Amino acid sequence: MDLGISGKKAIVCGASAGLGRGAATALAAEGVDVVIAARDPDRLKAAAQAIGAETGNEPKWVSADVTTDEGRTALLAACPAPDILINNAGGPPPGDFRTWSRADWIKALDANMLSAIDLIRQTIDGMIERRFGRIVSITSHMVKAPVGMLGLSNGARSGLTGFVGGVARDVAQYGVTLNNVLPGQFDTDRLKSNHRAFAAARSLDLEAARETFMRQIPARRFGDPREFGAACAFLCSAHAGFITGQNLLLDGGQFPGLL
């Protein structure tokens, strides 16, 4: 299927690895002019080159921490009028909420809620003027099924989800959509880190811990970042203009509810 977005401009945050890189690769394969951002310039440059080798469409890259004003300014200077925005930032560490300070909460909110809202604020009016825009925020399946050890992530990402739901209804008439993608257990560095923390807390072997988590997934496997990227790309496509304000759960069937 031709997604109808060749020549569009996109910003993909957190794209040096994992889910962000999966999304950037899928968009580049569709002929989108992609600008990728992350903090580590070496990993980012390598990711851009690898995406270019695979798709024939190498993204531009900006080394920036998008959780800061300076990072967002640098990113938007490189792509001031994106048609597509993929919000993505690494989640805060797991732990016991009794140990989290106000500073821990503010850091989580800056990373996983407020930075995304600011990027939306700075790009959405241009999308409205052009009568086309696609904003996809990568959150977490924990928004629908929270667990205590990821409380910082649960709180910040749920706040972003509520914000997006309201704005999506206000701008749908202008051809601009906002959706959230809720990844479950995709085989990324972040997932491996969570599994190591789980194993260490229970004195388990890492592979035994990973097997424990895999058995919780009806698909009996962890997700592939490439299939995640394909789902993001479809939401950004010309064919997805009637999908907005939604939370697309990609978790291999792990969530047991209907809604």
C-alpha cells in the first residue's frame, strides 16, 4: 500500500534505537523527509546511516535532548514545519513510589508529558494551515494496565494521554490527527533494562525473568520494533485521516479487557 506521504516532512524523537528508530525507518521507506533526534550523536549518526542504507532515504539528524527547551529549539530549527511529529522519550526508571521525590516527578513529567505537549504546541498551527498533520505520541501499555513499579511513567504518560484526547477533537476538522500508540513488550534496550531490574529484585536469572514475561503475552513473543514502526507509519498516512484521539494498543494480546 502506498501510504500517500512521500515528500512530507517528519520529526521523529528518540530515534537512535528501539521504537523511535522503527518509526523513522518505516517513514523513510515511504519517501518521507525524516529528521531524527536523540541525545547520543554517535548512535544517532549510525542510525541515520543504517536507515539510509536500508531504505535509500537517509534521515537528517539532530543531537538534542528534546526534554529541554534548548533541545526542542535545535530540533525545530532543523525542521521548522513538520507534517508529521512522532513524540517519543525514554521512560523514567522503575522503583518504589515511597522513594520518589518531587524532583523525580518533575523530571518524569518533563520527559514524558510536558516536552511532547510543547512540541505539539509549536508545530500544530502550521499543520492546521497546511490542512494536513499527523501527530503520534509513543506512550506505553501501562496507560491502560499500570503497575506500581512504573508509577513515574504511568502518571506522566497518562497526563499526556488526557491532553491529546482533548486537542484531537479541536483540530480534526483541519485534517490534523493526534493519536497515541501504546507499546507493550517490544524487544528493545528499555525492555531489557526493565527485565534486569525485575530479575535483580527477585534474585532471578535474566533469561528466566524474560521467559516469565514472555509467557504473559498471548503471542508468546516480544514485539519487533519494525512492526511497531509500520503501525506508526500507517497512522501518519493519508489513509488514516478518520482516526484521531485514539490509543492504539500494540501488546500481542496481553491486555485482557475489551476497551
